[in-house]
Amino acid sequence: MNITEEKIDDLNAIIKIKLTPEDYTSQYESKLAEARKQMTEPGFRPGKVPMGMVKKKYGQSILADELNRIINEKLYSHIQENKLNVLGNPIPSDAHTTFDKWEAGSDFEFGYKIGLAPEFEVKPSSKDKVTFHKIKVEKETIDKQIEDFQKRYGQMKEADKSEAGDMVFGEFVQLDEKDKTLADGITAKSTVSIPMIEDEKIQKKFVNLKKGDSLVIDPKTVSKGDADMAAMLHIKKEELDTAMGNFSFTVEEVKRLEPAPLDQELFDKIHGKDTVKDEKEFRAKIEEELSVAFVNDSERLFQKSIADHFVKKMKLSLPDEFLKEWIKVSNEKEVSMEEIEKEYPQYSDQLKWQLIENKVIQENDIKVEVDEVKDYVKGMLVQQYAQYGMPTPDDEALEANAMQVLQNQDETKKIFDYLYKNKVSDYFKNNVKVQEKEVNQEEFIKLFYAQ
């Protein structure tokens, strides 16, 4: 066996693997023998089929599997042993693959394209100026949060006439093409939420209705998609073709959400008994909690700003053509080069930032320990308990709950990634000039989605 690496440029190379019969014959013949034991053919006892018939039926596929196994093993061993920082995965190269015939006993040479990460250094300094946008908690935001709390803890009460924010309970009855009751048609009692109706004209039809009032309506216009319409009419989704056309809807009850009063009972439900004593303290507590929540949003925008700044500043080069080809061949769905070209600039910037992040982590020995992840989960659980007005369990129970969360590998990986990103962000905060700027929520949203 012979493995060679030909460098095309700093970012692209070809790895060639040459195999002779000595490299694969033993394992190939062993696999043929296994296939023979399991092969049955008329006129031959099980396991006694002539080897020539075995080779004819299975020889090429067994040879291909064995060559593929050896090549993959040696290819990735070569990459690891030579500490090649490859991007994506090696791509077979027809131009560098040569052999006389596809059969055992032949010499084979397989070529693979590889894309290499660029060599670079990350050197942040006070000359790098990045803005940290703090969100100002405005009176309107606090008012909206209070309104949401009052609605969440409010009560549904019966009303005489419907208004735009009400829910109307009634009966749907299917009609024929002349808007007469359809014999053996669908009937169903359901609730229509007026604010959820998207068509303003249809929404107005449901305003000022009282018990006993009727209107003719197409159920499609008051539902959100097929599943919602089927649930509303108490039928299966597959039966929707029997529910086409108009229905009459007769009001049986109008329900209105009466917001909870802004009093001590509401304060206690949200923050625990006697934590706040009056509206002033309640508003101050909400402002404090929103400020904490907004810090996370500010941190995310700062991380995006850092990424954007250093990707532009460092101007890393990538093996672009290799990566585009790799995206195409590795995609599960068929994707055109036009689509790849359109999306590639964004992909390229994300990859460049990923390389920069990894470099910072490696060169500064940044680590996230398991105990840090566990503590983060415990803190997250405490916040959730507080959010729902529940007492925090003792440390033993909290520890058990945290460990249960961490049994989910996907969730654990997300938390590790999150904590690594925060540590990389802290590294840059300590090494660049951070300029704080206070903005309102609307300005912040524009900045966040403009990045």
C-alpha cells in the first residue's frame, strides 16, 4: 500500500491511495468464504456452491466493500497522523482514480480531494471596537408585561354581546348549495376566537352577536389550516372534503376574558407571597426581570457583532470550490449549483467564524467542565420554578432534576455549545474595546435582524 499527498495550493490537496492484491486479498477471500456458507443454489448442498459461482454473484460487491473499508480506514488515519485540518470530508476524484479492471488481483489507485483550513492567528486588541447594545426597559414595555400578566391570571366571564377580543361558543350546521340545512350533514359545537380570525371582514361579522344570533360562514375562514378546521368540526382531517361550503353558526354563549385586578393577590401569584407590596414595587420587579432577560439578547447581538467584525477584519481564505462541491455531494436532497452559489456567502462567513472560535478555544485553553453545565441547568430550573410561582426544591431534588435534563444528549450538547460561546465572548470582551450603547427595544430588534 502506498499513500501520497499532493498539495495543489495552501487550501487544496489530493490524497492518493494505491492498493495491491497483497493489501486486500486475504480479507476478500475470507468474505467470499462467508458468503459461500450462506449461499444456496438448486442442485448444491448449502455451503457447497462452487466458488466460481460465488465470485460471479457476489465477487464485485464484496471486493468493492472491502476496498472501500480499507481506503476509508487509511484515508482518515493519514489525515489524523499528519494533523491535517480538513474542512468537510474528502471527495472521490475520478481524475486521480486509475485501475485496469475491476476485479480481484488488480492494482487500484484511488484519489481524493481534500479542502484545508487556512493558517491564521487571532490577535484582538483595543483597536478593535465593538458595540454592546443595552436594551432600555421602557414604560410601554412594562405596561405590556403587566397587561399580559393580568390576562394570564384573568377569568373568562359571560357577556351579553360579542366584542373584538371575545370568544364565541356555538353550533356549526352544514348547509347545501342553497344555504339550507343539509340532511345528514355535519353538526358540531365549537368555540371561535374572534381575535384569531385573520380576515378583518369575517372578524367583524362575529362582533355584536348575542345568544341565539346566527350567521352563514365558511369554516375555512375562521380556522388556521386543515388540522384546526377538522378539530373545530369534530371530524378527521381526511374527511375535510365532506365539509366544503357554507355552515350556519348559531351563538350559544359569548365569553370574555376579564383581566385580573392589579392587586396583592396578583402580585403574590407572580412573585410569591409578600415579595412585592404595591404597584410601584411590582413595576420595579418587572423592570429588573426584563433587564436580566434583555441581557441575554444583548449578549447574542454582541456575539454576532464580534463575529461580523473579525470575519471582515481577518479576511480568511477558504477552499471555496471544494466546499461548494462538498455541499452538493453531501446534501441529502438534490441541490443545484445556483442554490449553492446563492447561499454560499452566508455559509462561508459562518464557517470562518467557527474556525476563529475554535482557534480562540484551543490557543487559550478554554474549557467547559461538566460541573459548569450542571450548575447552569440548575440555575435554569430555578428560574423556571420562579416563573411559574413554584417554590425551589431542595438541592438534592434540584440536582436530580438537572441530571435528568442532562440525560438528553442533544440538550447537553446545546448547553456545552452555549457555554463555550459565552466564554469566547468573554475572551473578546477582555481584549477589545467594548462600547456600550443604550437603545430601545424597537431599535434593538432592527439591529439584531440587520446583522
